[in-house]
Amino acid sequence: MRVAGRAMRTIWLGADRCAVEIIDQTLLPHELAIVRLTTLDMAVRAIRDMQVRGAPLIGAAAAYGIALAMMADPSARNLDEAVAALAATRPTAVNLRWALDEMHRALAILSEGERAAAAFVKAGAIADEDVAINRAIGEHGAALIAAAQRRKGAGARIDILTHCNAGWLATVDWGTALAPVYRAFDAGIPLHVWVDETRPRNQGAGLTAWELGQHGVPHTVIVDNAGGHLMQEGMVDLCITGTDRTAANGDVANKIGTYLKALAARDNNVPFYVALPSPTIDWSLDDGSAIPIETRDPREVTHIAGWSADGVRREVRLTPEDSTAANYAFDVTPARLVTGLITERGVCPASRDGLLGLFPERRRLGAA
């Protein structure tokens, strides 16, 4: 994607090939800062503290974290310890576990002398695969946007509502929910994106709005609870969100508040799509009730950070000092509320049969 006209990814191997570089997303949209990760501990902290976030990017960052660990100590014991440390950072995003399993499987069979170099090659392959997957998601999703325009009328503007950030900042490049937006926009389809602020971390207002603006996509930031009103007024043509984990039956876990958007969309006959790369599918879960829901620091609810008029980043308290807060990071949207799942292999119904139709090998493997 483009930042100030320059193509960028969210994570890459440093020029010296002994460090991994990332965009510190905790400082966006006010400051674009590049952070060098040189140790496993730094990679763990980057994922835990959400310098990198979004299920696909978390997976890529974890893969590079293993590579950094192998550079320091390529022993089998350290490999196991590094996998455990990274696995404990974020419980909901299944891409994290998938990437760690891929890294462990590839490295465990190698000698200590081979592991470090092989780890960086494998992590790079995981990152490149994510880019290819998301590019394909963009192609399939853009076809849905084009179809919506044909229904609305030639040359009509398509209004899309999204929640949280599932753009290129949540992946290595392209994004999931926003990949179709970028593909359609680049193809010349007039469109506009309603951007939920997405409390408590404001990942819509801060991250989605920033990256859409960098790419030149027209957008408007709205408070989280405005989406239903816009749908009632006929101002939303379709919703597209991402997901951090999809159960085998098509239930999806995404940023808290997604379920409410899906309910509003169903009530107003607005198509509600979820874009996901296949590593986000957890074939071991029969339905979404078994998806672990991360709870985070209540301070994310009680406080908010921003840039003051004097150009200083400040944090302020929003709530009474003696009020407690709960910070549920995700909710589960039942498959019955999802119009379709957009994957790298195409669009399917949000159901077990729909997913198996695109991924028949999972039936043969007995994993579904």
C-alpha cells in the first residue's frame, strides 16, 4: 500500500538482515515511526502491546520472532520456549498459533546450524504468502462491490461500512476487509467508506482512516453507534469486516461491536460480508462458542490518548476515578448473520458446507 506515495509493508527484514522492522501502530495516525526488533522479547512486546496487530500481521510478526530467537540461540529448547512465549501474547487470533506451528514444524527437523537461516527464510515465506492471499481476497471482494454498483446503477457511488481496522495495517499488505475496497477504488469504481471509530482503542478512527487517506480513498469517520442509523437511512450499500478467528461452521470473532453491526445490517437488508485469509479458519472449533475472547487492560476503556494542540501526545481519563471498567476485545457474530465469507479462493456461504466447498482438502484431512 502507499504512504505519502511510497509503497510500504507493515513488517520487513532490515537491510542488515539481523533485525525485523515494523510500523509502530500505537503512534498512528499522528506519527509514522519505524521500530527495529532484534530479540524475541522485543517481538513478544510488539505483539502484546499492539505495536503490531491484526490476525495476519500477528502471525507474520510471530514467525519473525521465532527467527530472532533462533539467531540468538538455535537450540531445540529455545525453539520450544520461543513458541510458548509468543503463543501467550494474544489468545483470540488463530493466525498466531498457525504461524508458530508452521515455524516449529519447519525448524524442529533441522540441525542447530541450519535453524537461524532457515527461520528467516520461512518467516519471509509466511509474510509473502499473506500478501498473495490478501491480494486474492481483494479481487473476489471487489467483484462484490462491482456487482453492488450494477444493481444501484451505472456510475453510482457505493457506500461501504467497516468496523475496526482490517486494512493493510492489520496484515503484511493489502488487508482483508479493505483489500476489496482498494482493488475497487484502483479500478475506478466510485466508493466511500464509513469508518467506525471502534472504541476502546479507536483503531477505525486512527488506523483505518489514516490508511484510507494515504491511499486517497474517500471516507468519513463515525461514532460506533451511528452505523444502524446510516443503514436505516439507506446510506450503506454493504458492510465488510475482518475476523481474527472463524469457526468451522462460519461463526466469526472480530473486534467488539461487530455483532451489533451484523444485527443492524440484517434488520435493514444490508449485505454483511466478512473477509478472511484461510489461516484464520480454526477447523478444530465446531462453532464460535469455543473461541476464546481476549479481555484487555481496563485502562484502554477508562483512558484515551491523542495529540494536543501543542503537538504533544497526552493521555486523559474519561471515567470517574472510582468507576471500574471491563474491556472485552472481541465478540462472535453467528454465521446466520453473515451474508458471505470472502476468502482467497472465492466467496462462500458462512457455513460448514460453504467453507468445505472452497477448501475440500479439509474434509479429506478429517480436520472439519
